[in-house]
Amino acid sequence: MTKEEVNSLKNSIADARKKVDEFEKGAVIMAADTLLEITGQESGVVIYENGDMLICNWASISGLPRMDPIGYAPMGLNEELIVDGGPEEIPDIGEWLDNHTHNILYDFNGDYPQLWGCPGKLYTVSGVTVIAPDGWN
């Protein structure tokens, strides 16, 4: 083996150990079809990299919730979801949101104001931020 191959192997092992450590710290599932399977909750907050945010019930959505083409309701594309990180405890979701750019695309029940003072768990799923507020279904 060359020195580069050894270093590459070491990096791969370190990455695998990190994933196992994260899994053991609380990520119950590494891959799933729905956010319900990952979070154990039917609803919460989904924030995409560009800041687009949906507050929705994801229980029957396969894949990541995203707005339908006419902007009426969340839908999924049936993709497999990969847990990249989490869960991480957030003591106050509203305070966390104050420090992160977001643009509400969907909040059918008007739950946004309830996020201030509400703790929850943050996951990174397929590159997207998912927050499961404590006490929500």
C-alpha cells in the first residue's frame, strides 16, 4: 500500500467511527422512508439549505416534505432519507431560528409563534435540517 492509500483508509475508518458514534448518541435510524420513522413524531419543521421552511405534518409523506407544484400543500418524492446527524437537543427552537435564515413557505396551523420557548431535537436528514419540537404529535 502506498502512503496515500493508507491515509485514505484511515480517513474512511475515522468517518465510519464518527457515524457509529452519532448513531449511538441517539440517531435511532440511519435510513428511512419517512421523517416519522426517524423522529418518532408526525410533525415538525423542515428547513432547506436556501432557508425555505415548512412546518407540517409529515406522517404520510414518503421522502422529504416539499411544496407541491402549485404551492398548496407539502408532498414527498418517495426518496430514501439518510440521517446525516442528530438528534441534537435544542433548548429553544425559536431562539435557534433567530440565528438561522428561514422563509416560511408553509404553516397551515399557524404553529410558528409556538416555537419560541419550545425545546426539541434537530436532525440533519439528506442534507436538510429537520426539527422535532418536544410535545408535538
